Amino acid sequence: MSSETLKPNRLLAAGFLLIILIIVGYSLFTFISTGESAKLKNDQEISIGKKISDDTSITWKTFPYFGKNFAFLVSYPIDWEIGTIIVSPDNPYDDQPVVSFNENSILPGKNSLSIKYFFDTGEDLSTWTTKRIDFLIKQKEYRPIQTNITANGVEFIRLCFLGDAKYSPMPDCFAYTRVKPYILELRTDSASSSFPAQQYIDGFISNFSILQPGENWSTFINSTAGISMKYPPEKYPLFSNDPSQYINFTKEYIGQFMNVQIVKDWTHGPIQYWYSELSESENKKQTLPQKIILDNRECYFADFSPSYSYEGIIGAKQFFCQSQDRLYVFTISSNDQPVDIDLYRMMSSVNFLR
């Protein structure tokens, strides 16, 4: 074959190879740039996303958690349901939340919000969180966006995995704060790639408060009643201190208040009192009592609906605790208004002297 015949063939082959290289190069460029654009778009959506706690279409319901190790106040979407409540967790490393809230859905998978806790190693929170990120990256396979947030005087480090379909189909966010001697993890668990995880974690964070008495609060002690607690004297002054009737922290039954009723010679337990005295009462519609821990004692909490009206009280929340042969019934009311957090803080300081 002559050299003149080979030249056209070589030129044809070289041209074909060049076309292949152009196609591959363009495809690679498109793949990379599309991925980067998707990530940038997701970043922008998160950076300008409206906090769900500011969304008037979402109603948040307050939930007080009184556990063996700590107490806090948190809120969850009112159309969601309470999932897990563990007031005496044994092992913080068993990946079991102390409280969780689930989307009310008939679908098998549900979006959820939950709170877990870990023993505090004494490290700086940022250092501890960095180690936690390394653990989470093994599950998500890419790094999250990290943001420092302060809400209600509580500092959080928030980690959000964007949920880009290319990198991870499920968006999830985590937030960490220190409550000595523990570190709490607030988190979302997404069942949908469209779940707005950052908006929900922001709402979860903005409604979170640690329950503990104020530094300058007074101490109430009644050895006859067998009880002590902290209270803000200017806001909720001690109005009456008669254990045979009521101990009242208020001036009158308007606005918000707390009273304590002591039932002597009661040996049946706090939950039995609720069933025998309250569950069948008229005009007292409430959810079933939930177990709580106050001063290392197993107590119960009942949430009465606003339809409960008695002597000017509209709606109430009650705590039932047994100490030896006495039953203590703590009632806080807000008269159809959100309960003042200081009333929950007062409850967190209760001590039984018997």
C-alpha cells in the first residue's frame, strides 16, 4: 500500500479520536460543573432559608422534659406526635434518644426530631464536635456545613448535611450544646429527600431552653410539708403557706400561678391518684400522664386542655409526686396563655425533705 493511501486513513483516525476527546471532555466538564452548581444552589437555599420558627403557618407545642440527669423545655410541631420518652436513660452511647417527635403520617417512614445525650469528656465543645463530625462523615460521605448559633442564652454548634441528591439523598441536621456533665444532640432524621431539615432544626433550637432556677431566686422551705424549692419573689411571691390547704405562689388567681396541694396518708402512688381523682372529672380533658423525674423520684405530668375551667383557671398542667405517705400535687396555670418558663424552672428545683 502506498504512503499516499495511508495519509487519508491516518487523518480520519486522528479526527475521530479528537471528536471522542472533545465529547468526553465536555461530558466531564458538565458533570463537574452541574455538581458544583447543585451544591451552590443548595448552599444558597440554606443561607437564605426562612426559619420555620418564624413561619406563622407552623404552630409549635411546648413540651417539658424532666429526666434523671437534666430538665429542658422544647417545642415540636403541633400536628406531630410524641415518640420516645426515656426519663432514666442507662447508657448514653446506645444511640437511643431520650425524647423524640415524629411527623404524623400514614407512610412507613416518618421525619422526626429527637434529642440524645453523651457524657461530657471535658473537651472544648468545638473539639468534641470535630470528632463527632468524623463519625458522621462515615455515614454521609461528605462534610457538613457548620454554624455557631446562640438561642435563649444557649450556645449550639449546628451541622447540616445538605441532602444533595448526588451526594446524599436524605438531608439531616445536628446541633450540639453542653449541659454539664453531658453534651446534648438535637437532630433531625429525614425520611424524605425534600424534608427541610435546616428549617426544622432551627425551629427546634430556637424553642429550646435549659430548666434551672435563677441565680438570685429565693429558697422556700417548709419542713412540716417536707418540701423546698426555688422561686422568683418579685414575679411569683409566696402568697400562702398552709400545708393543710395550699401553698400558693401568686397574689391572686389571675394570670399565671403555681400552687401545691399535699394529700396526707396516700400510699397508692401518684398515677393512681390521677386515675381515681381526676381522670373521670368533668370539664378536665387531658392527655394521659407521662412519667417524669423530680428530685430522683418517679412522678407524673398531666396536661389539661384549655376546656378545663375551674374557679377562674383556664387550662392547667399538674405534676404528681409521691414521697413516703404523702402525695404532692403541683398545679401551674397560664389562663389560656403560653406557660411562663419560670414556672417550669421552679418545678426543676423541687426537693423533697421526707
